[in-house]
Amino acid sequence: MTQTENVRCWVDCWRAAVPNEVAVTDEAQAARWDKRAEHFARHRDEGRSQKRTAGVFALLEEAGFHPEGATVLDIGCGPGSLSLPLARAGADVTALDISTGMLDRLREAAGREGLSINAVECSWWTADIDELGLREKFDLVIASMTPGVRDVETFDRMMACSRRFCYYSNFIRRGSDKAHNEIVEEILGEKRHNHSRGPGLVYPFMYLYVLGYRPLLRFSHTQRTRELDWVEAAEEMIRALGRNRDISSDTEEKIREHYKDASPDGTYRSEAEVYSGMMVWSVTDRDG
């Protein structure tokens, strides 16, 4: 089988694997992330965030990227988890997101620190990179844990904006705690997914591999244990489930009762584990 046939086969596999649930409108996607913007700001774990950022910077340095004076595009930037550290390190950052709320959080943080970041409100699903003047403009293009890059077309669009490096990260396997799984299946009557929606890490990695790229890879495994008052845990779950579906008042009461029954001493204890990965590659370094 030739390389062209390999690529075509893998692209067909990727397209067939992307679940129908990700085929939502830009408007629905923007509304979902606007709802989450304030939660991101309030519940940011600084220690975990700093550790993750240090890992990203170490991988970028190993690949040969240095932020000072570099141009960076951060696709699906959110509240600036990577845009802000890169700007602090001297990069000229363009931060793109579909959510007004997320970009507001980013602008507020940048303003407090006196950082100049070009914030662009735009859907990556429908972006015209030539009209936006983004093609081959950046030394580094980032797509970190973002649903903005969901298929071959949006992945190719990301790579087309880079003249040197790309960084991509996503989940390999993301588990949910027991109560979440039971509520989804028993109360909402929905099928539970043990994997992340969209391409995850495997499809983009294999796509790069059959194209002849050899990205640097790093994997991580985290296990989170939390203790919350059952009322707080229930309300958190109701908010989370309500981001992409309508929750009736009757269903809300059933969720509260579920958490109350699962917390005999008034405290709900949850456990969830996540496997994820990140990769960096040069768009100019390709075999064959």
C-alpha cells in the first residue's frame, strides 16, 4: 500500500469514528462555553495548572521552540491557560476562541498583568484562515484540549497556520465518577461513553505518522479524589449536565436525591482518572 493510500485509509477511518454528537452548531458551542467561563475562573487549580504548563514548556523546548520573540496562535484558548504563560515568556500571542465569556476572562487576566494579547472571537470549525490572514503566519500553533479541532479538516487548518511548530493535546481515556455514570444511565436514560468525544489523541497522531511526521510525545495519567458536601456535589452535576441538554426540575430533584443517598455522612466522595497526551512536531520536518 502506498503512502497516499495509507493516508486516505486513515482519513476515512477518522471521519467514520467522529461521533455524531460533535456535529453541533457554532451557536450551541459558543453558548456551552460561555456558561463554563465563570466556572473556569472560580475553580482554577493553580498548582495543577502550573505543573501542566511547565510540562508543555519543557516539551516545546525539547522540540526546539523558544517563546521569546516568537509568534503564537492558540486555538480554543479558553481563559488563557497557555496564552498567558507564553505572553509572559515574551511571545507575541494571538488567542482565538468561539466563546465571548472565555475571551473576557483572558482579557481581564492580561489587563491585570499588562500583557498584550490579540484576542480573536471566531469558530475554528468555520474559520477562513486566508480571510483572517493566519496562513503560515506563526512560529507555533497550539490546539490544547480543544473541541475546535475535531476532524481532519480542522486539523489541517491548524497545521496550515504554522511555519515551524505545532502543539496538540487531548484525552486518550477520560473516566467519570460513579454517580455521574449512574445518573447518565439511570436518570437521564442515555448511553455512557468511556472515551472523550472527537478525535482524542490517537487519530491525529496516526494521521501525522502516515503523512511522515514524527512528533515528540508525552503521556500522563491523573487520578482525582474529591470530597464535597452532597448538596454542592449535586448542584455541580446539575450545572455540568445542563450545559448541553435541558434538565427538568423533576430530573434535578432526582439527581439531588441520588447524591443524598450516596452520601450517608453528608459528604460525597468522588474518584475519576484521566489518561491524556501531548505532542509537538515541526511542519517542515517530514519523512519521504
